Amino acid sequence: MDGMNVARQEAVKREVNEAIEDGLWPYEHQDTIRMRCECGSADCIAFVNISITDYERVREHPRRFVIARGHQVHSVENIIADTFSYAVVEKIGEAGAIAERSDPRRGDVD
């Protein structure tokens, strides 16, 4: 799987998680929620449990994604954090540039 396809798959999954978060009731923002793994595999059906606060910390950086442990693609990303239930990765190179351009919070979606 090439880096550009990985980055595009992850961007799509990030948009799904953004929609999940947008649909929460105000009191639910304190809870741990179940979100889609944002890895680059089109076939991945994994979920991760993460608090909204922790997800927001990840989303402060447009090159970072929350993935299920072990779903890293070494050629396009580095692990930033590894928890019991998920890992945070940061895109590098061209994959990082795609992640930045496709970040729905930046308003510059391709």
C-alpha cells in the first residue's frame, strides 16, 4: 500500500470520527467513546475507545491520527503515543502533507 493511499484512507476515517463527535450530546463530551480506527487499511473494521479530551489533543495536530495498536504503516508514520487501547501516529513526508490538506478542521479539504 503506497503512502498516498494510506493517507487518503486515514483522512476519510478521520472525517467519520469528526461526524461521530459532532453528533454527541453536550454531557457526552466527558465520556470515553468508541471511534473508528483511523489507520490506512481500507479493510480495517477496528474501533478504539478514547476520551473526547484525548481525541481533541490528537486533533490539535493535523498530521496525527488515532489507530488501533499494531495498525501502524512504518513507511508513512511514526508512533507518537502508545496506550493500552490505541496508538497515536503522525504522518511524515507526502502522507503528512496530504493529512494537513485533508484536515476537515482546516477548511481546506481537497
